[in-house]
Amino acid sequence: LISRKWRVEPTLIDLGDGVVIGEGNFSIMAGPCSIENERQIELVVEHLKVNNVKIMRGGVFKPRSSPYAFRGLGIDGLKMFHQICSANGIKIITEVMQVSQIEEMIDYVDVFQVGARNSQNFNLLDSLGEAQKPVLLKRGISGTIEELLQAAEYIFSNGNEKIMLCERGIRGYEKAYRNILDLNAVPVLKEKTHLPVIVDPSHGIGLRDYVEPMSLAAVMAGADGVIYETHQKPEEAFSDGQQTVNFQESERLIKRMRKAFELR
Ligand code: PEP
Ligand code: MN
């Protein structure tokens, strides 16, 4: 069902208020790795509004490699996140980690993110298929393109067509950066499926200095949008600070991506 052979026209995902993701648009989703407090949300929202960015990312349920690391503010953090964003006309994308969270989260999110670690959590994918909320589905840490497509098929076949695919880097042997951002996947996915393709350069390379060149490369590779991490003080971020850009860098990035998209 997600194949171009089944549907030729590109799928567009309408989040309301004129925010539409998919071919013809270039969607920017930016924000911290983790939602930390009210002040941080307000600062990011302000930064996004100044730059006409309509979608804020931010995790409240965080999959962390160590159980002792910061694991997110949970549902109360999401309610605060939603209150501030809805008052400012900003849409929310945030990660859902398990089936039981869908119901408590659903009224407070615009897009559910499925993280790399849950990319093949088939029960979660089934339930998101029934939930009728847009989903950003990340490629697994060592996931093939075929596995990503099959995972999307789980959601779609349960009745939810509002899916975007996200290339976020795959694990390789190289130690100079965190992951290998597989930009090959962008034109390949665009050909194989009618779903929007989003690139996450922050997790894709894992080092803030390289987020801009890889984002610009993603634009030219044909991505329908990017999702990246920004924070008022990246070095103090609760998670993923090393790959997070500050607002000045973020602003420059936004301007350059928009210029690159015009040239595409
Ligand atoms: C995130 O977006 O902060 C995240 C945990 O991403 P991923 O699932 O790609 O590691
Ligand atoms: Mn992160």
C-alpha cells in the first residue's frame, strides 16, 4: 500500500492551520532532544516563530542507552509543551515509546514519532495504525530500507495513511561520527514510496558542526523536510547536546535550507 506502484500521487500530510508535509513543501521540524522546562520551551518557540518554523520537536519519553540518564519529563511535560505550543500556533512532534502511551498522549501531539529503537515494534505500529494521528517513522539503527518500508506498511494497512519516513543514520564501523547518515536512502525511498521522506541530520551524524552541510545535502537529495535538534545552550542540554545547534546556527541553517530548496 505504501508503494508508488499502488499509488502514484505523493501523500500529503495536513496538520491543520496550513501546515502540510509532503512533496512540493519543505518542512522544518526543530527543537531540543528533550523537553526540559517551561522556560526552555518558551525560548525555542520564540526562536521558531521568528523564523517561521511551524513544527517543534521535543521528547518527553526518551529512549536512553543508560537507565541512569535523563529519561524525560513524561506526560506532565507533554501537557506543558502542548499548552505553550498551541497558544503560539506551533505543532508538536514527540516520541511515543509504547502502546499504553498512545491514549494519554494523543490529545497533546500533532505527530507521533517512532524512534529508531522502536522501528520494528510491530504492536506499537499496529496501534498507531489505528490511532489516526500522523506518524514520523524512523529507520532502525541497523534497519534496511526494506525493513523501514515494511514497518510503514504495518501502520498503513491498519488504516492510517499519514506516515512520513525518516532517515536518521545507520550504524557502521566508522568512529569519527555517531552514525552514517544514509542520504542514498532519500532518492531510493522517494522512488519506492509515495510517502514524505524526512531527514534527521542531528542523529544522522551526531556532531553539531556537521549538521548544516548534511541538512543542505538532504535538501538537494530530494528530502521533503528535516528534523533537527536546537537548544538555547546546547552544551547544557539534558541530552544530545553534542549534536545540537544553538539558535544562531539554527537560524542560518533555516535560511540556507530554504534557499537550497528554491534552487532544487
Ligand atoms: C530523538 O529523536 O531524540 C531520538 C531518540 O531519535 P532516534 O530514535 O533516531 O535515536
Ligand atoms: Mn536526540
